[in-house]
Amino acid sequence: MNLYSTKNKKKLVTLKEAVLRGLPEDNGLYMPENIRPLPKEFFSKIEEYSFSEIAFIVSNHMIGDSIPEDDLKKIVESSINFPAPLVSLDKTTHVLELFHGPSLAFKDFGARFMAQLMGYFNNEDKELVILVATSGDTGGAVASGFYKTKGIKVVILYPSGKVSHLQEQQLTTLGHNIHALEVDGSFDDCQAMVKSAFLDIELREKIKLSSANSINIARLIPQTFYYFEAYKQLKDKNLPLVVSVPSGNFGNITAGLFAKKMGLPIHKFIAATNSNDIVPDFLISGKYTPKVSVSTISNAMDVGNPSNFYRMIDLYYEENDESKIDCSTWNNLKDDVIGLSFSDKETKEGIKQVKEKYEYLLDPHGSVAYLAQKDYKLNLKSQINTIILETAHPSKFIAVVENIIDKKIIVPERLKSLTEKEKISTKMSSSYEELKEFLNDNY
């Protein structure tokens, strides 16, 4: 498996280099040189495979001989060892539950696989420092996935006051090799600080840095797995399939597009966002205009300049240039992806509606995805299957959800136990120089 930067397709690197570097020197994003379709036989037999077997087949198909098969099997079995069940609300509306991992969020798939992959590749004496920005769930998943991983230390930047209490506890209470930086700013500020560190040649000469955000290709590879797992569980595979994806930094939907390129029969994706509707606006107008992010109750999607947007563009345009997104690229992308956005008021109503109609409880992100597929279906004359990605357990947003349904919800024990632990974080401004000083002093 060779990869290139979205800013330079001619310079190829190995999977090891892409994973350990995280970000190319030119500030692009690593992309697979080739995304080949899986054999048709795989899809005809998909119901015979376990989730772990699907994960191995898909990852081996993508990675090729970059990792020996026996080693890759161990990585998959160690990381993808919890389910992703498909729950049907009605005959054609389904919810893919992606919160059954250790941190109760879909980010567990990417973080755990990445931790195993980095541990496998990092066979040098020099310590690896993982630098990651989070708008909510990434931090907890990365903290859990990398906790006590030999030879690796993790620095998590998160926006102060803009993540839920339980999300904050997940990333600030572990200690050991996990260090949390509480930034006075937005997620976009945190992400900009991380990118600045990767582009700082002087810093990288002193510290071996890598990223655990979805800017790292190691996060996207395992996120393709559950799209195949969802398709396997569909009872009626003859109807066109539309997947509604809660979208913030757009890594999740980019992984879905990878799966489609590998032959998974997904008719369309819905990029479902909150008020941070930069990509839905682009899909309507053809003009990409990043904005300062605004805070919402679906905080993991509070992103004003999503990194993976450029990967999406790259998939549909062979001569990608971030500053010049042409009309054909726009047309090609919106053939496969539509964008819909919803306010906090609508999101709350979605949670209430699903609870009353189906006796099923969504978190705010899942509610946005539910509303998007519901709106999309209103304009159709024929039946389709829709899958809503439920990306986090509703108890992670307990204050918001309980207030909406006016009822206490059960908090899983592994979350409840966090409330009594001491928060340990370092407060910081959104200045990159302050981050650089912290890294130099500590690593």
C-alpha cells in the first residue's frame, strides 16, 4: 500500500511512513494510491463472515503486503473485538450502533486499530508522541486506545467548556501516558495548533510526532469496516441503500466513500450536520467557505473547516488543488453525497420523536442523522433502505438528553465510575507558541 499527499500525487510513501508521520510535510493529507474493488464473491458470501473476518478481509485488501497477514490478523483481533449491531426502527429505517466499544463512541474503531498499528510500526528506540485535537469523542477513544501503550505518549487538545462533562472525564482522568490540554478556544483552534506542530521542522527534529485525528489514514481504514458489517446485517439487500452520517470533520463519511470505491453498494450518503453547515452549503452552491465554528448540543460536529473535505474532493478530482475546486468535482461529489443541516431545536425534537414513535433513544448526533434521512425520504416516490449511524451512547450527553425526554437514563458503569475521578489537565491559550513550549519542556 503506497500513499500520496492530496497536494502532491507524484511523491509516494509507505503505509508505515504515512501512519507514523500523520501529516505530509506539504500540509496535505495522505490518500491511498489505489482503492480497488473487492471481489464480487466477497459480497455474495458476506453474511457468512464474522465482523472480525470482514475487518481482516477489507484491511488486507487495502493494505496488501505492507503488513504480513498473520500480523494483520492479530492487529484486527486485538482492536475490533466488540460488535456493531444494526437495529431496525421500522422495515426500511435502521440504526447502526457504533457505541459498544470501551469509550462508548464510534471513534473506538479507529483509535484502537490505530494504536495497534502504531505499536507495530514504532519499533525504534525513540518515543512517539501522539498529538490529537478533539471536539468530543475522539479524545476519550484515543485515551482509551493508547492507554499504557509502550513507547507512546499522547497529548490531547480539547476546547475548554465545549465538550460534555463525561467526554471530558474520559480524556482527563487516565493519567500515565495520557496528557490533556484544555485550550481556551474552539476545536478549530485546537486542530490548527496540531497542524502547526506537524509543519514545524524544528520541533519535529527534536520530537517524533504523529497524529490520532482523522487526518491520520490509520483512523479511516478501520472506519470502513462497519459499513460492510451494516450491509451484511440488512435483511433486504435489494432496495437502494442510503447511509446518513453525522458529520463534523468528515472522516466518517470519507471512510464510507472508501467502502463505496471498494464495491459496497451504497446508493448515496447524506452528510448530516448541525449549524456548522459548511459542506452542505458547498454541495448546494459549489463554493467552499470555511467559517468559525459555533457551539451546539451535537458538539462532536462543531467544526468550521473540516480537514477531510479535501480527501472527499480528492476522491472525485484527479488533479486536486485545495484552492481551486472545479465544477466537475462538485458535480461528481454531489452525485454520491447530499448535505442537510439541522438546528439544536430540530435536533431535540428528533430525539423526542424517535423515543415516542419507536421507543428508541438517540444521542444528539444520531438525531441529526435521523432527521436527515427522514427529510430525504420525503422527496422519494420509491422505497429505500436507510441506515443512521448512531455514533455515541446517549448517556454521554446525559444532561441534554434527560432534559428532552424528561426521564432518567441509565449510565453504563464504565462511564458512571468516571464521575468520581479527579480531572487532570493543563490549561492553555490557543497560541501555537504555548503548545510548542509545552512539548519542548515535556518531551
